[in-house]
Amino acid sequence: MRVEAITWERLSDALAGHVDGLEPGDGGGRLKIAVDGPPAAPTGETAERIAEALRLLGRSVLVVSTEGFLRPASLRFEYGKQDPDSYYGGWYDTGALWREVFGPLEAGGSGRVLPDLWDPVRDRATRSPYVELPPGGVLVVHGPFLLGHWFPFDLTVHLRLSPGALARRTEESWTLPAFARYENEVGPSDTADVVVRADDPRHPAWTGLKGRGLGE
């Protein structure tokens, strides 16, 4: 995989400029962007940087974290609190993401998105109000395991850590088999439109946009 060094600011500007020229693939009038990566990668910060760059271009943007769509503890911990298979396939409520985030942005949808559903600390519903994303707006979703669910993303960005960097920077080491399974089953580095190597958070490098040369 050929990559070149880039700053986070240049990366955000390049991605925002690319997104600003896209048309929604599902005809819903709103673009949907994924920033995929493990908790050890700066997915949230990257999503916010892209969102800010898009706002400077005059776009309405809503950032949603999958951490707000965790299932209740009784379901997440059904097989114990450190089960990597449950973490991989059972912690995140993909059905709720379809229903509350992606569904309203489809053609003919209301545009009213629920920004989060469940507070994992208090283990209860957040009761957050719906947020309307107008036509022409951009949804940016960030978190782990975003690829492989057929979510209708118009652009996918994967923040990649080498196995060594992932092991060093992951506090919950019991989750590492889940990320190895994700690599084997989904192949995010092959699937994503853009791959960003983030082993050193101070010095990212990227592949550019697939189908285009680096730096274009």
C-alpha cells in the first residue's frame, strides 16, 4: 500500500473538498461519510476536523458517534464483560443506526436524526432530541467496525493501526481479537475509499482517494 505523509489539517481539507463535490448515492439529498477505526485511533477528532472543514464550505454537518448506539449492558455483557466476539458482533446496535440515523436520510425521509440513543455509563436511554439535517447536509459517522454492514456511505475513511501499534495503544487488550477478526472478515484497508495510517498520531500518512493519484 503506497502512502504519503500528510497533516491532519491537510487531510481534513482534502476530504472536505472531495465531499463537497459528491452527489448522494441513494438520492436522499444528504451525504454520508464514515470515519472507521479502533478506539485507539483518533476517529472522533478526525470526524470533527472534517466536519469543521465542511462547515467552512457552507455545508450543514452532523457528527454521530457509534458510542451513542451501544446496546444495554444486559445484552453487551451476556457472555461476560470481556468477550471479543460479543464486542465485535453484539455491542453496537446496528439496527438502531439504520432506523434512527440512516433511514431518515433516505429519499423521502424526514431528515430528523437521533444523534445518540444509549448512555453506556448510566446504562439508560439518553433521551436526546432529534436533530434535523437539511437537504445538502452531510452526516459523518465515526467508530469501530463501520464497514461490512452495507451502511449507505458515500465516502469511507479507515484509520489503520499496525498490529503492533494497535496492541500498544489499546487499553482494553481483550478487544484485540475482535479487531483481528474485522481485518480478516471485512478487510477495511481494501474496502475503504481512503486509508490513513495513524501509527504515529503526530505524523499520519494516507493513500489518497482510490482511483486518483496521491496529492490530486
